[in-house]
Amino acid sequence: MVSWSALTAGFAFPECDRCPYVLAVVSLRHRNYPSHIDSEGMRLTFHGVRGSTPCHGEEIRRYGGNTSCVELSIPGDPPLLLDLGTGVRYAGTAHGDVASVNCLLGHLHWDHIQGLPFYSPALRAGTSITIHGPAQSDGRGVGDTLRSVVTPPMFPVSIDEFPAAFEFVDHGDDEFTVGSTMVLSRLVPHIGPTLGYRVSWGGCSVAYISDHQEPLNGEVCSSGVRELCSGVDVLIHDAQYLDADFIGHETWGHCRVDYALRLAESCGVKTLVLFHHDPARDDDALDAVASTAAEWGREHGIAVLTASEGLIIEVTGAG
């Protein structure tokens, strides 16, 4: 049996026999991240959990308003970032004088890249930053696309003027290594070239599919998505819409919470983390989503969490 705990009162997490690799989940408010958490496995830290646009206000204080950024920590490896939304600014604060950083970029929509110029290690000479992401349908690579955005007049300086050294690597359906991890990338249905990732290390696996067009033909998922999700220990997945929201947005490149749950069940996922929350969804509404989804998970043998800024998940191999 897994022991789920919270370091801050007010958070309740489910217990589940099917998630033997997840040791604990802690949610920390006000970004009081611990300086050290003992771990022999993967550690996931959620720095930004919103989709579409950052938001601010008392009504979203508990779950947070920064856009997509999750940090995956591996013992002995440089930080591995999943996306570069506005949450990456807080990752930079935690990273200090790190010498090298890797990033798996899902796609190049605004909400997934707009934190890059404010990531403090990028502003220090001697830092090496490698960004993996999807090549564009017009032939441009990740580097050329980012250079066309982080440049005057949209930004005061170009990305090539940053003190850090950048390397850009294009991917489609691919397999490659980052540090000591094995990474599987697969094209995912969205709007524009979009990748999902599965990162494996030490018998542990994490899949990241932040933006996913729900199939409208009754299929569960594409073959690529199933490769990413099948039997994975932790799946971080798009959960932007509820049934009522989905009306009129069916082709906007996202999915409903219910779809994320069905996908997790179909693929034998051990722990599902609902992610990429709609900016209009306030804390009370997300509490309701979290409660309903966790109860569904208990009935179906899947641990279901709803991502919030400061959420930390430890994942280790079977003991």
C-alpha cells in the first residue's frame, strides 16, 4: 500500500494498490520548496499547471496561475524541464547556478514558451541549455522558430544575445537519450506539430502529454499516444475542459477530464495527474474536479491527482 501525505493541511490524496512506484506526494504553498528531498528515483516538481494563458487572483491562489512547466529530477543528472511556460521562472530560482539544463518542449504555442526569457540560468554566461522539440510543418526547426519569437520588437533582445549557450534538437517520432534517461517522443494530435514524451529511468516511467485533441470519432487514442501511456507509472495529461466547456471547443486541440480518465484506464496507467487547467477554472471548481476524479480513480484502481503549483511527486522503482 502506498502512503500518500501532504506537508500542508487541506490536501487529501488517494491510496491505490496499482501505483507501487509512487512514494509520496507533497504540496507546498508559497513555493517553500525543500532544499533537499531524499530520493533514489525520479522527482517531479510542478512549477506551472495552467493552459492557454497565465492568470492571477485570489480565486486561483491554491492551484496557481502559471502556464506549463514541470521539472523532472534524476539523481546525478542536470534538471530536465517539461515545457517553458511562465512557471519556468520559479524553476530558475530553485536551480541557482546550475551549469546545464535540458528541456523537452511539447510544442511552440505561447503558453509553453513564454517563460524562457525569464528563466534565470539563461541569463548567466556558462550555462548550457539544450531544448528538444518538434520540427515545424514549414520546415523550420525549434531554434529558428524560437528565434523568430524571442526577438525585437516582440522582446527587447534576441535569444542569441542571451549569455547562456543554447542548443536546439528537432524531433518527430523518435527515441533518444537525455542525460541518463531514455526518451520516447511521439507526435500527438493537437493544433500544429506537437510531441508527447515518455521518460524512462531506473525502472520508472513518466509520460507527459500536455495538449491532446480528444478524438471525435470514438477512438480511444492514436497508436503513438498509446505507446507513450501504456503501463506508465505517472501520466501528466491535458484536462482543460469539462463536458459543458467542450461544447463549441471540440476542435481546439484539447480534451475533457473524462477523456483523460478513460485514456488512463485503457492504457493501464498507474497514476494520472490532471494538468493544463483552463484559466477560467477557479480553485473551488478544481476542488470539485479533483474530488470527483479521485473517487473515479478509487473505483477503477488508478491514483488520480489534480496538479497544483508546488506539487512534488516522488517515483522510485519497485523495492
